[in-house]
Amino acid sequence: MLETLRNRVIKALKAETAVTLSTNGPGGIQAGFFPSEGDGLILYLLVPASSDILFNLESETAVVITTPHWQMEGEAAVCTLLQAPPTLTLARSPQVEGCVLVAVQCHRIHFNWTEGWGYRETIDCNGR
């Protein structure tokens, strides 16, 4: 991945403070709006420990993250708060109680047009 493209993706992930996470699995199609913070090509989310999304992630880790500006395809993993990078402020926020940390590795991101519909650009982040 070219460094300029990588930096654009990192900037886009860092700019969002809340996103919609969508999963599919034994719990059916699930989507929820959660606090988020980007760290490199990984987007971290705080997900309530009782969420059906976590049930889905036990068997299917492919997810989609959506914002008004972009849509991202990635691979999710549930982490403990102790596994969070030390620079991640989300892991120390007041919202953390009753939540688990979900790390989503970006595989592909689609940037939306500012007006209209569809994608204006797609960046593959891992050669997939």
C-alpha cells in the first residue's frame, strides 16, 4: 500500500468518534452505533458486553463499519481493555463500564461522494 493512501485511511479512521458496526452470524444481521477511535489501520470500538454483535463475532469476524463519509470492510477481534494501545483514550473513557473493546483491522475502505450516492474511491489496505 502506498504511504499516501495509507495516511489517508489512517486520517479517515482517526477523524471518527462514533461509527455503525454491522455483523452477521448466528444472531442474525446486527448493527449498532458505538464510540470509536482509530489507531493506525485499526479502528477500536466500545461495544456493550451484552450485545448480540459479540455473539456474532464468536463465529464470524468479517464486519462492515459505516459512517456518513466512508464504509470499511474489516476483520474484528474482541480485546480486553488491558490489550489496548497505551495511546488509546477510548479505553479510559467514562463509557467503558459494561463494555468490551473490539478492534477492527481495515481491509478495504470505500470513500463516499460528498453529494449523491455511490463510492468515489476504494482503497485496499492489505492487498486483498
